[in-house]
Amino acid sequence: MMSRISFILALSAARLTAQAPAPPAEIDAYVARAVKEWGLPGVAIAVVRNDSVLFATGYGVREIGRPETVDAHTTFDAASLTKSFTAAALATLVDEGKLHWDDQVRRYIPELVLPDSYMTANTTIRDLLAHRTGLQGANFMWRFTGYDRAEVLRRVRYLKPEIPFRTGMVYSNVSYTIAGEAAARIAGTTWEALVRIRLLEPVGMTETYFWDERGARGKNAAAAHILVDDVQRAIDPVDGAAEHDGRVVTNAAGSVQSSVTDLAKWMRFQLGDGTFGGARIISTAAMEEMHSPQVVVPTPAGFRRARQVDFFATYGMGWQVWDYRGHPMLWHTGGGNGMLAYMALLPKEKFGVVVLVNSWRGAIVHATIANRILDHYLNAPTRDYSHEQLVADSAARKRGHEAYEKFLTTRTTNARPARALRDYAGTYVDTLHGDITLRLAGDSMLLRMGRGATADLESWTADAFLVKWRNPVYREDYWNALAEFTYDKAGEPAAFTMRLNRDTLRAIRVKR
């Protein structure tokens, strides 16, 4: 039977949704034009102010080539917006006295080993939530390998520092994975159950799920899209039958699937004092702690002008803590496979906007929409951010095509490997990423990362193979990955290096 509080929350949410008007004409026209110019499948937006929903609406379609339209209840992948949920779940435990922000994480995960003894002994919950360990992000370690959470936690000992401990911010999904595991152990449940019971249910978020519950979203769910050869294509956001995206492992970092209707409730809660519908969920002190600067984000002058930052850029816990035109702002982005998310809150104005996009076309198109909405309600001078970014994006895509054409010239004509293909087959080990296996597959070679991502190898030069990922997302993003081999004194393949974004893998062949 529904409790009285739950009934009031549900009734209130229904009333707010039913009464939410259409967007202002200027905003409606701007968003519709942005969707058309960028060639986006669909967009959903919600705006709140003073604990009311000003509007919640959708544009375009859920999937290219199908007629079903996006509306305020269409669920999208909110990805790293999840981080605010993880911080809030930990805040409920802080309020109960079950932990403190500055507790060493080893107190709750005693088997955790970080790259050096000082970090192992001193890294705190606050360090993890503020991205201030200084350790490399290492997304490929969990995205490409198919490792479970226990193995990911075991492998953090092999992470390399990008900057010294607590001297700055290095964004890390792995840090949130550790924090989520600590929260689950303290609460004696799963991270998913903790978030649902402590946050989603009290806030009345009935259209919100986790990555591994995608099947529960029903029919009103947006499909993910990427550009393949400059054409929008719907994709399966998981990596294939034998692979996974990794967010079952890193749920605490980026697994929330939600609608703008539900995320409007989350914004209203975050803009409040820790209560919702008259019920206390988090203390005001804990809310303020999450929303307070924890680490400075360096911002060069040009960057500040582009982002319209007048005073400061920092990270709190689960939130970027900046200003926008001098107005304190909490914001975060999300980027799941084939989807984008953006949420911005102006605490003093009690104002919030969330933008969800079911495509990777245009990495910050969501922010161009949000900024125009912020300017409208702040009565600030504005620009056509979307068109400006589209011009910049087109120029970047042109440079990308030129880089690809230049890359093609590095291939040896009629390239043949220095050794017979069978000589390259075997197991190679990279310290962080573990086993990488190469095996013959007919007349070609197949590479597999751990238990996860697979790729076909094509001869590029005598000593290098092009790594063609079978997952279309990876193939589009990492089109220039080369496995470059070195040999032992006998001329046998002994190791290879492979560059993925900013990470370089060095895998050494092992005899087994």
C-alpha cells in the first residue's frame, strides 16, 4: 500500500507535470533550429525555478528512421550525472554517523591497494568524490577489458599518477567506482539499492533506472546514435555479446537512465535544503558540503571567456562548482555511448536546466542549448551559441578528415608483416590492462582485451597492425590505433605498444 507521503509526492509530481507549460517561443524556436542544424535525432529539456517545473518537453524522435517522438517522459542515458547521486547517497550515511567525508577509504575496503603506500593509507572519501587523487583516469582498463568490479578494484594499484596527490583535479570514473563500493559496504547493501531506497523513492523518481536495468525502461526509451561516415546511425550501446560497456562495473560513476521529468525532481531537490515534499532526506550541512569547492580547476583566460566564467572554477563532490556570468553555478555533463547529458543549477536563483541528447553529434551541443536558456531567464545578452559551435565543430571534423587522410599515407603499400601471422599469436600482458590475446582467425589476426573488446588486425607496416575495433563506437573514436611490435634477439615478436587516446599500452609477450 502506498504511504501517505509517497501518495502526496506522486500527486504533486503529476500535478507539476500536467501544469508545465510550453517553452517560451524564443527558446522553442532556438532548440528546434539547433536540432535541425545539427541533424540530431532527439532532445529533451526541463527547466525548474523556485521548486516549480517551468517546462519539460521533447524534440525530434527516439530513433532515426522511426516515427516515435521524444517527450518529457522519454528515458535517456544520463551517464556521469550519476556522480551527484553517488555523492548524495554517501551524504545520507554521513548524516547517520556511519562515515565522515575525510575517512580513509581503506577503513571500508581494507584490501584496496593504491600505487604507493602513502596514498593507500591516506586516500579519503572526499578525495575520491573530488577527483583529487591525481591518478590517471584509465577508462580503457574498465571499458575495454570486461573485468568485473573486484578485478577493477584490484588493478587500481597499477594506475599511474598524472599529477601529485591532492594538488589538482584528474577526472576519474574509477574513483567513483571505489566510492560507490565503500558506500555499499557501509550500508550493507548494493550501491543500486542504496540509491534507490535513499534517493529515488523519496524524491519520487519513478522513471529512473540503472544501466543494467535498461530493459525495465519500457517502450518510451531513446536509442543511442553515433556518426558513422558522417551519417547518424542507431547503435546498441553495449559492446557485443561477449563484451559490456563496463557500467555494470562502474555503476556509481555513470549508470543512471532517466527522463527530464524525473531529473526535474532531482534539480528541485538539489536546489533545496535537503528536504523534498516536506521530508528530510539529507542534512543542509551535507548538501552544502557537496556543493562547496573541494579542488581548483585551472582555467586559462581563453577558456574562461569561452565558458563565461568570471570568478572561479572548482569541483565539489559530484558537481562542477563554477560561476556563469558571475552567478554561482553547479553543473555536470554526461556522455554514455551515443548519448549526451547536461545539467546546470543556479543556487541563488533557485533555477535549473537539464538537456538530454540521444546522439554523440556535437560534443557540447547540450551546453549551447542550456546557456541560451540560462541567458533568457537571467535577462542577459546572448548569442547563437549553437550555430557558433556548429561552425567550430565542422572545422574540427574537417581537420579530423585531413588527419585521417594523412594517417592513411603512413601505411606501407601492399603491407606484409615481418613474420608469419602465426608467429604473433599468443598472450601479451600490460601491467594495468592485463592479458591481451592475439589469435589466428582464418587469414587474419584477432585481438582481444581481457574478456572484453575485440578487434581485427590489418597489416599496416612490416612491424605494425591497424587495430579495427568490432564495436562501432570504438572504431569511430580510435580509428588510428596501431599495434606496433618489437622483437627479441631471435627475431620473434616480444612486445607491442598501442596508443588509445592519451593512454599508451605496452604489452609484453608471456610464455604459458
